[in-house]
Amino acid sequence: MKILYLHTTGNLGGAERIALDVAAAVAAERPGWRLAAVLGADGPLREAYESLGVACRVVPLPEAVARLGDSGLR
């Protein structure tokens, strides 16, 4: 089984922390499953995933897309 986590950010917010908890639980229960994450920006989220053994790739989003969502309100 392969699972891919997709995030528009590289920061650690509430949703990202929940995804990390899920990834940690899946990794513990199903060690043979391949977990990966694609992040829209580099940051502490990449380091957190990698500490769980989740392969990460940063694919920067275009500026117009990166501004969308609640993180773009700041």
C-alpha cells in the first residue's frame, strides 16, 4: 500500500499536526506500507515527516496558488 500526504505549506499548523499523528500511527501499525508527502513549501513539516521515516518532496506552488486558503489571510 502507498499513501501520499499532500500539503500546501511547510509549516506546522493544526491540520498538519493531525496528518503527522496519522502518519505515525500508520507507520507503527503497517511498517511495510510506503508513506510519502508532497509539500508546497519547505519548513518544519518536512523535518517532522522525515523524522517519522516518511519520504518528502517539496514542490513550490505558484505565488497565486500559495496565497489561497486560510494561510493566505496573514
